[in-house]
Amino acid sequence: MAKGVVEVRGKDVEVREDTFKAYRGVRWAIISIVAFAAIVAVLFLAGFFTTVKNGGPHTPTQSGPQAP
């Protein structure tokens, strides 16, 4: 049976291949979630600072042409 090595609390542990693949899958899932959260945070902050720089949010009537 194939084996894989994972690091647990600073020690290398030899485990079965299916356990190794599951461990690797969980690690990639956590990395993906963290990356997604970081991207969302960057987009939110960019929009927030753009809004603050432009003087706050405007309703469509405020940003359109003025009525006579």
C-alpha cells in the first residue's frame, strides 16, 4: 500500500495514501477559503475608499441633470 508523509505538530508522520490525499485536500480547501476572503476584503476596501474619495454615495437624482 502506498504511503505519504504529513507534518503533525512539527513531526513527520507516515500515513496511508488515502489519508494523505484527504489531508492535502483539506489544506487546499482552507487555503482557497482564505484567498477568497482576502480578495473580497480587497474589493470591498477599494470600493469603500473610492466612495469616500468621491464624496459619498449619491442617489440617481443627485448625480443626473438638474431639473429647471
